[in-house]
Amino acid sequence: MEPEILLIGVMTAGVTLYALMGGADFGAGVWEFNTALRAGEKERALIYRAIGPVWEANHVWLIFVLVALFSGFPPAFAGLSRALWVPLLLALLGIVFRGVGFAFRSYAADSVRLKTVWGAVFALASTAAPFFLGACVGAIASGRLGVSSDGAYSGDHLTGWINPVSIFCAFYGVGICAYLAAAYMTREARNEGEAALTEVWRRRALVTGLWMGLLSAAGLAIIATSAQELWEGFKDRAWPAVFTSFGAGTFSIIALWRRRFTGAALGAAVTVGAVVVGWGLAQYPALIPPEITLHGARAPREVLWTFLGVIGIGSLLLIPSLVLLLVLFKGKRPDDA
Amino acid sequence: MEPLLAARLQMTLTLGFHIVFACFGVGLPVLLLVAEGRYLRTRDEGWRTLARRWSKSFGVLFAVGAVSGTVLSFELGLLWPDFMGTFGSVIGLPFTLEAFAFFIEAIFVGIYIYTWDRLSPRAHWLSAFPIAAAGIASAAFVVTANAWMNCPQGFLLVGGKVVYAEPLRAMLNPASGPQVVHMILAAGLVAGFGIASVYAVGILRGNDSPHRRRALALGLAMGAICAPLQAISGDWAARVVARTQPVKFAAMEGQFRTQAGAPLRIGGLPDSETETTRFALEIPGGLSWLARGDPDAVVEGLDRVPRTDRPPVAVVHLAFQAMVGAGVALLALSVWVGGTLVLRKRLPQGRFFLWWVALAGPLAALALEAGWVVTEVGRQPWIVQGILRTRNAVTDSPGVGWVFAAALAIYAALTAATIIALRHLARK
């Protein structure tokens, strides 16, 4: 198999895990943003307990994907850095403030004023980050970025990233995060024995889930009308992902309705994961459509094999560590409940 | 503002900020391990309390370090797209390794901070080992990428495109060894003396207690052990720079003329117009001896290259002097502590000693920043020594000056907020 195919597979897995794990952390902040006037202290405390131990690690997936991109496909990284100058800077701003907002809020604030300030920073930044990251994804997928095969950029530096697909994906990104967070938090609340909060989160997850289903259909319509190449990709290759996402989404809604919260959380994860994989399949083999492709932008093959070897060895350390983290904080906790 | 200058200042600001937090990310876990290990051996609750308090501050420092590190990885492309677009494949390996190390560190930081009451004391202590190991490893990896910019090797460039690369050879370039050792010891100095400083200030203000003395001693121990080792590694690093980057070395030493029996200059102000370094205390033959082990050896000067290929000499020389000066002050403290410990079996006492310790933290940070100025400004006008000019690597995106202005405001706010958070934790 060609190493660039393997590497893009690993990167897609990385983006998926970032969406599923980091996305849920953003989503918790999105909910705090949306409910700023109403959320009780108990509700906030549950959010912070759920995210606290895992958010640092969840966040590293982004770094991992970024590093893999510039190592394996340098011109693509240069091209994106040029074309997405504005949305990347804004996403970065969100990432920085959601991180420090969370850390200061949970480790170092017990005055009400400080907690309110950092809580607000966390909430606002958690919404901004997936908004602009979503816009970046949409801008890439739209095929309108004007990045040539050597990574040069001919579009407008300030507004070149704005088009119907990128704007849609910005909102869709925020929605995905909110949906995941609600689905996960329902389970967290149940595990902590918080009956009232479980109901709150269940209702949120149900409503968001249904809205996201409608939004997904609308998204396909937008792609069909304004991103022809991508739409062809969906028809040719990515339709199984679309059906998987639809099926898993339906399953997670039913599971929520029937109060099977672990099933609902897993269903939500598969729903979102299939969206990410579907995007990848639909634009394959383009990395930044239309001009930058996997084969055109790749580093020399022997270099790619070295990276893949290192990623393989690194995973031997990483995967058991991740499992340990998830078992400790996301597994069943009879003694804590 | 000229985009090149704005981009360089932006890099200076964000790297200079991150590096301080990164040092605590490397050094503090070692202190946590020692403190909690002492608790396991002695069952003295004081040690556990100390580790537990530090772990919260560590959580804050690590979080700020993580986000400021994320900023840097994006900035590599946002500010220097041609650099990454050309050489991403050559230096990707250390960054990939660093990503894994950072992953391990982040995972175990979560476990360590949140399982004080859930895991057995021994298991909890063990969970700090991966943090310490991964912290040191990630520093080592990422510094090799910088070392490569100083000593690029392991690739073949045809028509401005890398057609062949050996990432491992690129990573293991001649500058990597000394730079990695120098950086990790610097982290030990900053974290160790930094912690000791905080407690010294507290004691000077009248908040004395056995708990504070113990915390001071632990931080001081790490700093005092690293200081003499740092002097040795600094000598090694300088020799390698003299061999591999003679122009940077000449700028560090204010050596304009290629000369046999070059003097070692202490202090002094280089003047690029007249090509002289004035007001320096000169030790005849000293530089030749330090660089080549022979007081009569020829040391290459800045005159070896045209003016357009020289770094801003005054900045590099003064930063180098500041680093060495601060290092000497730390070394003297280390010798004093070590000597008193051997002769009298106790730490030095008195306010003068406490003042010195209180200054040691800021001095270590000063040496750290000055050292990075030396290596980065000293490489100019190159981003990749001898191969790619910084001017040709900078982005042509608009508004870099505005971005820098915003970053300045944001980082000032972050610094203030971090200090408030840490002071708050210290009061608890």
C-alpha cells in the first residue's frame, strides 16, 4: 500500500478522535454559553468534573493532525496557512482562551467574580473555536480555496475562505459539538446519580440530535448546489458514510428516548465520526481540492514510511495510556457514584 | 510595521512566553516526584501536602504551556509558510515524536491531578513518572528541530523542493546534543530556582515555617545541581557553535576580525559601523583557548561574510553576556550552597542568602530568554542556516503587524491572569 494513503488514514482517524473528544469539550462550553443565564452551580460542577481530567489529552489530537499534515504533506500545510490565515487565527484565539479559561476557572478561582469571568471566557471561546475550525473544514471541502499545487495562494487573504459551504460548516461544527456534549453529559449525569440533571441533558440531546439531523440534510443540499465536486464524491464514494451516520443518529435518538445512555453516547459518536470520514472519502484523493492531492503534495515516500513507523511505535505507548485514562474517568465508577 | 519585523517579534513574544511555562512542565514533575517519594518513604504528611499544592499550580502552568505551545505549532505555518512548505518533511520527525510525548504527558497530568484520593499513594506516585519522562522527552525532541535550523542536514534540495530526506539524520545533527542538554538543564534551573525564589520571597516577608523552608530547599537543590552542569554544557554548546556556526559565534563574542590569539571579551558594546567592540574587558588569547583549546588559534570573525549575512551583532553579544552573567550568579549561589552543605551540614542562612535565592528565579528566566535570543538572533539573516533566508520565508498575508499588536495585548493579559491564579493558589 502507498504510504500516503496510510498516513491520510491515520490523520482521518486523528481528526475523527479530535471531533469526538475535543469536540465534546467544546460542546460543554457551547452549552454553558447558551445557558449562561440559567445554568445552576450543580450543572456547571458536573461539566467541569466531566471535562477536567481529559481535556488536555483530548486537545492533543489537533496537534497530532497538524504535525502529521506538515510532516507528510508540507505544501498542503503551507497552502492552508496562507489561505486560512484569518479563520485559523480566530480559531487559535478560541483554543487559547477556552484552555486558560477552563484551567483558571477550575484550579484557581473560588471567588464568585473570578469564576464568572473565567466561566464566561471558557464558554465564549469554546463556541468560537469549533465555529472557526468548522469554517476551515468547510472552506477546504468547498474546493474554492484557490491554493495551487505548490501551496501558493491566489485568493483574497481576508475573505477568500468565506463561501456558503464554509459558513454552513462553521455552524454545523458548533452543532456537532453541542450534540456530542449533550449525549455524553446525559450519561455522565446518570452515572453521578443526578436524576434532574440527567433529564435536562437528555432533553437537550434529543432536541439537538433532531435539529442536527435536519441540518445534515440541509448541508447535503448546500453541497449539491454549491460544491459540485464534493457532491460527486458523496455520490461516488461517501454514501455509505452518510447512511451510517443517519442510522447511528437514529439509533442514538431512540436510545436516548429509551434511556439507554451508554448506547446513546456511542451512537452519537458513530454519527459524528461517520460525518468526518464521509467528508474525507468525498474529497479523496484531494487534500485541498481541486489542485492539491495526496500524491502531489506528499513528502518523499521513504520519509512517509519513517513517520508511519514512528507513529506505529508511538501508538504502542499512547493507546494503553489513553485506555487507562478513559477507564479511570469514563468507565463505571461504583465507588464514586 | 514591516511584516518581517512583525513576524519575528511575534515569534519572539510567543516563544519567549511559552518557553518559561515549558520549563516548569519539564522541571516541576521531577520535584513532584521527589516530594511525593519522600512522603512514601517517611510517611510525613508535610511532603504530601507540598506535592498536592504544587500539583495544582502545575495544572495551571501546564495548561498555559499547552495552549501557548499550540499557538507556536500553528504559527510555524501562519508566519513562515515557505519554511514549513519546503522543509516540513525534513523536520517533521521530531515534531511527531514530540506530539506523542505531549500526549503521554497530557494524559498522565489528568490522571495525576485528579486521582489524589482515588489511587493508592504508591500508584499515584508512579503516575508522575510518565509526566516527568515525557516532559523531558518532548523538550529534547522539539529542541532538535531548532538545532536542525542551526545545522541543517539530511536532505537533498532540487529546484527549491526536497526530493530526498533522512529525517533521523536531520534530527541527529551536530547541534542537537549540546542544545538538548543545555535546554533541559535550563529547565531545571528555571523550575528549581523559580520555586525556591517564591518561597524565599515569602520568608523574607516574614512568612517563615518549616514547610516553607523545606519547599525552598527542594527547589534550591534542583537549581544548585543543574547550575554547574549547565556551565559545562554551555562550554560544549559554544565549542559546537564555533565549529558549525562561526558567524554566530563571532557575533556572540563581538569578534569582528578573523584573528589569531583572539581575546575573550567580558562586557563591551559592539559597533557594526566601525566594526569594533568597545569598553570590553579583554583577556588575551582567552577566546581562542575557549573555542579551540589553544590560546594562539585563529578565531573566525564576522569579516568572514559580507555585511548582509551578519546578524545584529550588538543584540547577540549583549544577550550572550547577559546569559553568561546570570549563569555565573547562579553558579556562585550553587557553590555557596554546596560548600556550606559539605562543611556545615546545613543550608546557608541569613537575609543575604534569601535575597540571593529570591533573585535566582528571575535570573534563571533571564538567562533562558537571553540564551534563546542568542541562538535565534545569532542565526539571522537565516531561518535555515545558509539555506533559506528569514526574509524569504515570511508570510505575505496582510496585517501581521496588527496580529502582533493583538498578541501583545493578549499575552499581557494571560501573564497577569496566570500570576493572579498562582498567587491565589499560593494563599490557600
